[in-house]
Amino acid sequence: MRDFSRVVRGLLLVPATHLTENSKLMRLWVHEVYRVFYDRLVDDQDRSVFFNMVSTTVATHFKTDVQKLLGHLAPHSKSIQDVHVRNLIFGDYMDPKADTKIYDEVHKRNVF
């Protein structure tokens, strides 16, 4: 239950004003389950199984293809794989001068 609550707490970090598109919420969910569960896996086979579980969950419950949702993370329009999902990042450090830090998706153009 503690790990499940970490995923939920991560989902609640992004303000509703920044979740104007459904796909961003789905990407946030993928990021949070990867951060909480995938980061603990030490075996490549387990990582592959986890990626397949996330892909199936996205297809079943979000009615979206993981290739469509995360395809921008794969270089040169290749098929998305578990290693590509590691490039999906959310954080609150994009604007270091901001008084209020906003947890949001980090795009390559946002990285210093």
C-alpha cells in the first residue's frame, strides 16, 4: 500500500491547471509507476515484463496505444521500448527562479 500511495502522491503533484490534456495524465502515471516500481528492478527480463505490463495497462484502461502515447521518446521513430521510457521525466526544477515550484513534464527543450 505504501508504494501505491507514492504513485498517487506523484499524480497529485501536478496542478490541475497543467493537466489540460488526457495524454499528459497518462504520461504522468507511466512516469510515476516507473519511478516507484521500475527503478527497483535489477534484472533486464523483469524490466521487460514490467514494460509489457504497463503497455497492457495503458491499452486496457486508458484505451491508448503506448506507441502513440510515448512514441516521441524513441529516437528516429523506432518502436518504443522500456529503455526509452526512462526519458519520460516530470520535475519541479524547470524554472529555478519561480516562487512556486510546479511539478510538470520536462521536455528536451526545457532542460538547461
